[in-house]
Amino acid sequence: MSSSGDTPPVREWAFVLYPEGRPGEVESDRFDRSDALAGGEIGWEEDPGGVRFPCVVRAVRAEDAVAWAVERLARAGIGTADVRLPLADFPTAS
């Protein structure tokens, strides 16, 4: 039997996903209309340098948070090429 102390804490993971290419109008429309993206966990930022998707996702592990966001973007037809997470979010050996 597990106790409540055995469950790792859920936390908010902040990271940025970068698409495989610049999403077009079709992908933009899918993103805007996607029920899977309606919760606000994944944003859309665009500038002359490209598009990025800032994310804040609640999960136990960073891997779970990233996988959740990548899967939702894939549903909108947007492939992910890269993810950036702040190193400050991970404990380091001193």
C-alpha cells in the first residue's frame, strides 16, 4: 500500500518548444481552434526570427510535461524540432 508521501509532487514546468518549420495559415487556424490547446498551457509567439511556443505545464516530471505539449502541437499538425528548459529548474551537483 502506498502512502501520500510516495507520490512525487506535481509542479509547473516552464519551457519553450520550437517547431520544425514556420507554421502556415492552416496550422495557425488549427492551433487557434484546437480544444486540446484551449487550456492556455501552450502559447504562440511570433517575430521576424520565427515562431516559438512558450509552455507552462503541470506534471511530475519535465519529460511528461514536454511530451504532453509536443503531442498537442502534433494534433494541430505542428511538429516539434527543439525544446528549451531553464537549467535552473534542475538540481546540480555542487
